[in-house]
Amino acid sequence: MHRSGAVMAWNVFKFCTALRGLGSIMILFVLGVVGVSYYAVVLSIYGPALTSGGLDSFIALVVLIMFHTLLVMLLWSYFSVVLTDPGGVPPNYRPTVDVERGDVDRLNGSEFSSLTTPEPTNARIRYCRKCNHIKPPRCHHCSVCGRCVLKMDHHCVWVVNCVGAQNYKYFLLFLFYTLLETTLVTLSLLPYFLAFFSDGEIAGSPSTLATTFLAFVLNLAFALSVFGFLIMHASLVSGNTTTIEAYEKKTSPKWRYDLGRKRNFEQVFGTVERYWFIPAYSEEDLRRMPALQGLEYPLKPDLDSQEF
């Protein structure tokens, strides 16, 4: 029996390693979809239409401006998720209280002495036996990354990174701009897609027609899938929870981090409105909102910790 368990653990490790390799391919796939869409919308259809004059030129100009604006925001958000560390546990991190378990009594230095032993026994301190260090509140271990991630939501192969405290906003903006961009491309190519099933002749080379058809199908598929995913995450943000927490706490009647929809939104996007739709935070928010750093989180004041 023990042998079987060891084999299962080894297989899981190989699967996690494979996910890391798959992520690099996913980045190329995302860029490939962008390239196909750019060729179909800009180079094949709406770019040449700029010189046709009249209403067609105006429509082409509007489509191209919207396409390039959304594309810039999409790529900015995407590479912000890819390149931003979601947040790791500082080497000398020491919590003052264990809010994860609802404790209100302050921890003292002597309680951390058990962490120097191979099997720490202090139940008041959340400890990761894989990383061998203390776990801050809302922190989880990622088997793919091989470390604990602050306010971990999930590991995303599409961005070759974990989604956590410091890049969750960027991930949501990536979904948002992906939905807008793929919807725009789908609607822009819809007349040309429908023309494939008409009896009339369609202008363009076979390769151009094939690329247009492929771009429409890919963008429609992405728009539908991202829409559902974005709705799910909007619900998580409104309750100030993550995908992992929503699964783990689904039987809990109350959630200590739920501060109300407005404040829950600010815990992810910040309080400065001009920064809400760009993958960045104001210096003011970074300075006065610890939740954006991932180590401390405000609690709902009217809930008794014993209810959890």
C-alpha cells in the first residue's frame, strides 16, 4: 500500500512538471491567436477598406481603432500576469495573530521555537511541511511552482504562472480585455463568416479566406469561454474570496474577509479609480493597503471569530 502511494506521488510530480512545460506552449498559442486575428481583421479586411471611401472607410477606421486599443490593453495585462510574481512568503515572516483560524490572542516569540524541529506542533501557527516555513493567512502551496503563494487563486497554464495576491487584478483585466477583443473580432468577421455559406462568390485568396474562417471560430470560442470564466471571478471578487477558498469554505455560513462589495472590489483593484482598468496600482494604494501585498487582510468587524 505504501508503495502504491509513493508511485501516485511520483506521478503527480511528473504531471506538475509537464504543466510547467505546457505553459510556454500556451504563450505561443495566445500569440498565435492574436496573429491570426490581426491578419484577418487588419491586413485582410478592414485595413484595405480604409481607402474605399464613404461609410465603409469610417466603419473600418472605428473597428481598427477599437481593435488596436483593446489589443494593447490585452497584451499589457497578459504579460503583466506572466511577468509579475504573485507573491511569496518572506524568509523571516512572523505573524502577530493567526487570523486564518480566528485567533485573537497575540503570538509570542517562544511559540515560534517549535518551528526549528522537523515536526512543529504549535497548532496556532499555520506551517507548510513542503516549504518548511510559516504560512500567512490565505496562503496556499502550489505543487506546480513548488512554493507557497500569497492569496493563491489557481495556477494558470495560459500565463505560465500562479495567480495570487500581486497579479490577480492583472489576470482579471486580461480576461476582461480578452472578452472585449474577441467579441469585437467575432462581430467584425461575422458578415464574412456568413458569406462562406452563401451562394455568391467571396473575394480573396484561399489562404485569406481560411485565415478569416479560423479567426472567427477561435475568437468566438474564446469569447464564450472567457465570458463564463469572467462571471465566475466577478462573483469571487464580490465576496472577497478566491477559487481555492470558495471550494474550501463552501460549507462555512460566513466569511470573515467579506467587507461588502465596494470594499471587496477595492481589495483587488485599489481605491484610485483611474487605475482600475490598467494593470498597475497607485503608490498611495500600495502604501496604505496591505492586502495588495498579500500578507495582511482587513477583517469584517461585526463577526465573532468563534463563529468560524
